[in-house]
Amino acid sequence: MVDLRQEGPADYWEVEALYDLCFAPGREALSSYRLRDGVNPVAGLCLVAREDGIVSGAIRYWPVRIGAAAALLLGPVAVHPTHQGEGLGAWLIRESLERARALGWTRVMLVGDAPYYGRFGFARLDGVEMPPPTNPARVLGLPLVPGAWDGIAGPVTRAA
């Protein structure tokens, strides 16, 4: 049975090892990591899935800004290869998005594949600019309240 809970300090290195396993070497060179440097993740939204005490999935969120507007940057999300295809990634995403709504967040963005994230309601964000060399077609957003992305445009920057 998989146990889902908030990530704690003791989980950090196991979650990092999962991300290293699931993503290409040099993942921290991606533009989204520049937005995370020196910024703490949103603790209440960072979740860890464990089965028999072993990390099988994880998701993290980071605060960012687009002009004066606050947003959440979803990612990374990863599922151990032995658990892929079981719906664990979808569970992590759906559960964390519900928690984000409950905490009063209004918008979420990510850099990812539209066919995968579209099933959760994410769509391309025209006019929202991630640091280069991000492909604009991969910049996706989800309003957690109606109209949350209306009129939001410009470069994405680190939260202060």
C-alpha cells in the first residue's frame, strides 16, 4: 500500500535520488532550476509517496512571480520506474493541486508535455515567458480559480 504524505527534511536525499534516477544528468541546468535557486519550496504542497518505506514518487512546488502576480511552479514530479503506469504520478498531481486550492493559491504553471498535463486541465500559456532556452509551447498553466491567468503575461521570475 502506498502512503502519501508531506515531504519532510528526512525525505530530502531520497527524493533527490529519485529525481536523479528519473531525469537526465544535468537536470539542474534546466531554466526552471534557476527560478528555484535560493527559494524554499512550498512545503505544504511537496509530497512523497512511499511503499514499504521506500520512496516511489514525489512532487514539489515553488513560488514564482509573473510581474506582480504570484504563481506556483509545479515540478519536478517523478515516479520510480517500478511504479510507472500505475497512476501514482496522476495521484500526486491531483492531490497536490487540491491542496494548493485549499491553501488559497490561484494559479499553477509548469514546463512539460501538453498531452500529458492537459488531462489535468493545463494549457499553453501565451505571453508567459520562462527563462531561455525554454520552448514556449511547453509553458503550461492551470487556473485554480476561474480567470486566474487572465491578463497575466511577462517573464517568470523568482519569488522574493
